[in-house]
Amino acid sequence: MAKNIQSLERAAAMLRLLAGGERRLGLSDIASSLDLAKGTAHGILRTLQAEGFVEQDPASGRYQLGAELLRLGNSYLDVHELRARALVWTDDLARSSGESVHLGVLHQQGVLIVHHVFRPDDSRQVLEVGAMQPLHSTALGKVLSAYDPVAHSEALEIDREAFTPRTVTALRAFEGELDRTRARGWASDVEETWEGVAAVAAPIHDRRRMPVGAIAITGAVERVCDDGKELRAELIAAVRDCARAVSRDLGAGRF
């Protein structure tokens, strides 16, 4: 069994200590509460402070939790709320479309799948929650890149790998894909990431009208596309309606 890393355990204990009780604590209070030498406690505090997890009051010298923890906490809450709001709508979308449905968010220069509804048949399927998809070739990734400035920048910086002969990798052509996505309100992936697989995705916005994720229908080309080329119009409409419904539940109003 792998051993825990002591310095990380101490840092976590320090953050928990600062999260409870008094708003600010001095170095001596923190060291004595955690049974640490002052030098050890100070070294951990300096590291946490450099990362933004801890702040030191310049007047009193006391420590408190930093803004970076708030940002990380809000990020978790946003994703948690997004998934909770999307549960019913994505279940309905999978049922009505007959295909699998994915909910994705931007994460580390890719798309993190935070919710996956299986195709409603008896076929064997693998749960993809926690999986990463590329930004430049998937329908989810193109939607995020089109509407989220951070995702857009990251999609331009990454190595846009050609997964199939249909993958768009050239910068000008990729920007054209994003322009089309913004103009029509949805993105497609017809065998650009996986041979024989097609997807259509639409963006989800929050109460600030900011893009917070995307929903996609994914399935075999012969089912999702007409004549293996054009995405079926009813699936495009269905995924857009679903994305709008989740956006409304998040307070975005009408789009």
C-alpha cells in the first residue's frame, strides 16, 4: 500500500484549520494546533501563500484562506450544478434520440466528460464519465472553442492532431469551423475523431450568459447522419433544445 505524502497531509490539515474557528490565525497558533515546528509550519504556509491558497494579513501577520480556494470551490460547484441541472434533460434526450448523450466542460486543454447517458438499447457500453476528449475535433470541443475565449485560445495552442483523414487541423480551416459553429449555434463531428462515429453538440450558458459546458448526441454515422454525410435535422434540433433547457435552468433566460 502506497504511503501518504506527509507534507501534503500537513498542508491539508492547515487548510482545514484555517477553514474553521477563528477567521485568522498566527504562525504560533497554527504550529501548536498541528504539533509542528514553527519553521516547518512557516515553510508550508509560504508555499500555500505562493499558490494563492493562503493569504497573510500585512498588519497582523496572521493567516487566512486565500482567493484561489474560492475559485476552485466555485469551479466545483459550477460543474456540480451543471450536472445536476442536466440530469433529467439529458436522460430525455437519450430516450428521444435513441443515442448516447455526453455533457462536457473545458478542462486542461480538452473536454472533460462529466455526465454520460447510455444509448437506450441492450448493447454493451462503457461509461465515459471522467474521460477526456480533444478540443479541435469533437463536437463538444468545437462548441466550447467557439463560445469560450479560454477554450478558443487553448485550441489554437495545442497540437491539432489528425485522428482521421477528416480531422480539421489547419488553423484557417479550424477557425472557419468555429465561425460556422457560432453562426448556426451547434457543432458537428462526422468521423473527425473516430471512424464510423458522428456527433452534434450545442453550448450551455449560465445566468451570466457565459458558456459553461456543452451537450452532445453521439452515435454511429449510419444512424446519426442521412446518407452517412449530413447530420439528421431532428437530432440537431433536439440537442439544441436540450442545451437551451439546461441553460434556462441555470438562469440564462431565453436564447
